[in-house]
Amino acid sequence: MEKIADIKNTIDAADLSELPFVIEKYEADEREGVKKLLTKAKKKLDAYAKELERTENMKIYEKKYWDYSYICGIDEVGRGPLAGPVVAAAVILPKDCNILYLNDSKQLSEQKREELFDVIMEQAVAVGIGVVSHEKIDEINILQATYEAMRQAVGKLSVTPDLLLNDAVTIPGLNMKQVPIIKGDAKSISIAAASIVAKVTRDRMMVELDKFYPEYGFAGNKGYGAAAHIQALKEIGPCPIHRRSFIKNFTGEV
């Protein structure tokens, strides 16, 4: 009789497409250890099936506008922080995209975002990233800076989209059809992909900036108003990448 340890190795080595056949192979084994392994494997399959369904439901807009050649999802990260840039991403996924676990970047762990970033960059038809600095944010306000970052992102795509799926906004100055979707990063795989690319890109920038301004904890708080960040602002004052229009309440600057 096959050892339970060997059965475990077989189950662990099986990919999801093979798992149903592996489960069937050992279904008649009455040993408790094997039953536990099969129960775990069945839960894994069930979770996979639910993820497939969730992802398919997030293609509703991509299916609705299927006749458009290049559907582009757009999202931004960094409207709320006290420091650093606002970053937007524009992502065109292939029509047959089968990337699982795409979601609003805030709903994903840092590790999962990093994993998905690599997959998106590898599989996307095109990716564009726009970055608008803290100085420009102070000059034209965060909403206009966000629009500018989004226009930059679209302009950096290697192909021209004929439809934009946007997270909640309509972007001025672009002549292609736009579909604003409230909470779009949780409803469209294209916007979710853009959300992840923008988030990972900006987070990496803030980690690098932390090396120059370690007092504010940018590697951890990414420029947002965490308690330790605000305390450092009050005690030390702002650094060159702080948004002056955002920090007046903490620094007393006019």
C-alpha cells in the first residue's frame, strides 16, 4: 500500500487541472490521513472554482464592449498621501485574459500585488504609467494632477485604445470613448490590473524615497498620514517631497 507521505507528495505536486483525477485515484482509501489530505485538496479545488467564477464576473464590462479592439483599464494611486507623487496606470489586457486574483489593489496583500504585477507586465498587450510630482500637485490641485497622470499613462501605451474603462472618473482631454465605473477596480479586470500596476509602482517609489528621508517612515506608510509620519512632520517639519497644500494643518505653513 502506498505510504501516506508519498500520497501527500503526489497531491502537492499535482496542478489544479490534475487534482480531480488524483482525488479520484485515492477516494477509496479509508485511512484517516489520506481522508484529511483529500479533504484539503477538495477545499483547494472549491476555492479555485470560486475564484474562476469571481474573475469571470469581473469581465462583465470587457464582455459588454467586446467589439472594441483595445479596451484599456485606468486607475490611480496616491490621491490622499501627504507626500510623494500621484501615479496612474493604463492597462490593456488580451481578449483571452485568464489572470486570476485580479482585484482592487487595496484588497490584496503586498506579496500578491507584487506577484500579479509581474504577471500583468508579462501578459498585458500594453501598459502605460503616468507620474505627477508633489510640486505639480501643489500647483494645479490633486484632481487635476490625477487627470494629468491618467493622460500620461494613456499616452505611454504602445497601442492606442479605443475604449477606456475608468475607476469612477471621466478624464478631460481624451477623445476616445470613456466608461466611468464606480468602484471599478473591484468590478473590471482591466481596471483592477491598472490599480495593481499603479499601486506597486508608487509603493516602490516611496520605498526608494525613504532612503533619502528615513525620518518619516515612507517605506511603511507610503506617504500617507500615519501617526508616526504626522508626528515627524510636527517635530522635524516637511521634507522636499511633501505636498505643501496637504500639510498646512500639521506644520502651520500658510
